[in-house]
Amino acid sequence: MKGRLRLRSIPRRLRYGIRWNLLPKLIVVILAAVVLRLFFSILGNSGFIQNNVDTDFFKTVLSAELGSVNGMPLSVFSRQSLLSGQSAILTSLPPYEFQIAADDGFDGEFSDFDTVGSIYTNPPDKANTSGEDDRANDGTPSSGNPANEYDDSYDSASDGTKSSVDNDPNVRTVTIIPSSPAGYDYADGVYIKNETSYDIDVEKLLNKKPKLDLDIDNPVILVVHTHASEAYYPEGEDIYEPTDTERTDDKNYNVVRVGDEVVSVLKDRGYEAVHIREIFDYPSYSGSYTRTLKAIEKALEEFPSIRIVLDIHRDAMVAANGSTYRTIAEIDGKNAAQILLVVGTEEGGLKHPNWRDNLTFAVHLQKQLVEDHPLLMRPINLRPERFNQHATSGSLIVEFGTSSNTLQEALYSARLFASSLCNLLDGLAPQ
């Protein structure tokens, strides 16, 4: 019949598709895909998505899920990779107004803050000329009254002489401290940069005693290093043979040495600690968390009295232009590397029923550290990933400084941290 489609001239596979009306459905699907592609293209070009994503600019190199993105070097994530790389760990730098180039380059300069936080780099005797409030980590005015601006002439060496890291034009020295609770979960000096969808009541956590049940006659603390090869800025006598960028398997110069310092102070204060000094991220970075978990489980089986697991790392803050950031706090006339506590949850999909117990411990420890050394701590970072913290109810990641801090700055922080941890445990341990 004229006008009718003759199916016999069409291959059998296509005949059934046409008879069951699959062709119109296929056309509709294709058109819908084109419309959606056009919609998101227009939306992306308008900058709406980019300007409403809080990237925080930096990622750390502390999680096993990080490694590298598609085999690329560890450096600052572009915005697109931040959207797709859900396992990325972001630092607690507050959001701020900025412009970013089409190639996702960061020019190494921060715009003025008008929202959450501040970056202070001037020495204590300089006046605040920025108009921003000077704040310590507890939200009170800091005694040093540093200016909210960059000062490349800042002599950060405590003896009045500049070190090589101070003279390095690619390193910017900063102190990260919130200027207000806006953008954070906050109570009583404790700030949490919440990267999850969970609602966190910091005050309620502070009113709850950490679930530790310490037996101080036996080892109660385990120190491990998922990324043990993480190293610091080569400085003075602390020069090492790198096994990778900013990494070394020499335990005298990587974060294992920082762990040694923590354990030494703990033992001096009467707290037995087990230190696993094994390197799990070299020669293969991939799978380091899996290998660390096996070591943790073995240690818990051998020492069932362990309640606290500290996974010690160091951070890395790298701008797209290659500039790196060194986070310090001047304490008693000496530079200490700022410390970051990272707490995992089960939002990433891995079973982790006790993550709130870990967070309770973290906020109490943060409060103790803030009271002892107000500028030492960056805000707690709450993340979707688990990070092996399901092993105990007192498991944390502790990052001592960045790759641009010196080993001596990290060791000083380690002593301060361990001392404050002991202060907290003294109040929790049975008398």
C-alpha cells in the first residue's frame, strides 16, 4: 500500500524495534540528552555552578582515597575535579571571594575576607591595618594583634635570622584561624569544618564524656602512619634523600619521626603507647589504608587495652601556580606547625557506627589544645570517608603542618600536642 513502510526490506532486528515503537522512544531519549547537555552547558558558562561550589582551593595528601586523580601529580584540585573527586580531603580554609582563570590556575593571592576566616602572617608587634577583627581560635581577640595581610618580609625565625624556608619565594607563611563562627559548627572555642550532611551540635558533644574507658596500667594509645613517607621542607641539618616528591623512606625525617616525639612525651607523662613505625605508602601509595588497617587490627588484638589510635600525617597546600603554604603558630617565641584533626564518618558508604564517639573525643581534645595553645589548631575537619577510624572509639587523623613546614616546627608541635593530650587524659583516667 502506498505510504506504508514495507518491513520486509528492513533487517529483522530493526523490524521488531519499529513494531514495538522503540524508534520514537529512542528519538525522545536522544532529544532529552541534547536538551540536558545544552542546559548544563549554559549553566556552566554562566559561572553559577563554579561560583557556588566551596572548593577551599586546597587538598591534602593524607587519605588513601586521594593518591592522585587519574594518575596526575598531587597538587591543587581544579574545580571540576573537586566536583568529581568526592574522596578529596579539603583543608579548613574559609570560603572567600576570588577569580579563577579558565585553566583553573590560582595566582597565589588571597582576596580580602568578608565571610568566615582570616589568614595572618605578620609578627605580633605589627598593628592590624586590615580592618578585620583579630581572632584567636576561641573567637577572642588574639594577644599578638597580627594584621590580616601578607607580609613577605616577616622574619619567622625565632632567633631573628631568616631560614632557607623563609627566603624561599615559593613558600608563603600563614596562620589559619577563624575570625567568626560563620560557616562552621562551633561552640566554646571549638570550630568544625563540616564537609558532610550531618548536623553537628558541638556544645552537646562537649557536654558528653569521651567514650574511652582507659586502663592506664597498660598501653592505651596506638600511633600509626598510613602515609609514613610524608616529609617536610629540607632545612638545616634535616636534609634527606627523597624517595618521591616531598617524601622519604628515611624515618629520621618523615612523619615517623614526629610519631616518635609524640610517643616520647606520652611515656614521660605515664601513658604507655605502641608505635607502629612501618611504612605503608612506599613503594606503593595505593592500598596504604588497607595495609594500615591490618596493622591496627593486629595491634588491637595484641593490646586490647588500646582505646586511642592516632594516624599521624602532614598536610600539603599547593596552589596551581606552584606556591606552597606553611602554616605556623608562634608559641613561646618558637614556630610550631599548625595541627589539623580529621574525623571520618560513614557518609561515604563504609560502615562506621562509632564515628560520633570519635568526634566527641576530637572536640574535647581540640578544646584542650585551644585552651593550652590558642593559635596551634586549625578547625577540625569532618569528612565523609572512614579512614580506618572504625577500629576504636578514639581514632583520629592528626596532621602536623604542611610539606612546607620544617621538621623542627613539626616536632615542636608534636610535643605541644602530646602534652595537651596528656592533660585531657589526666582528667579522664580513673584516679
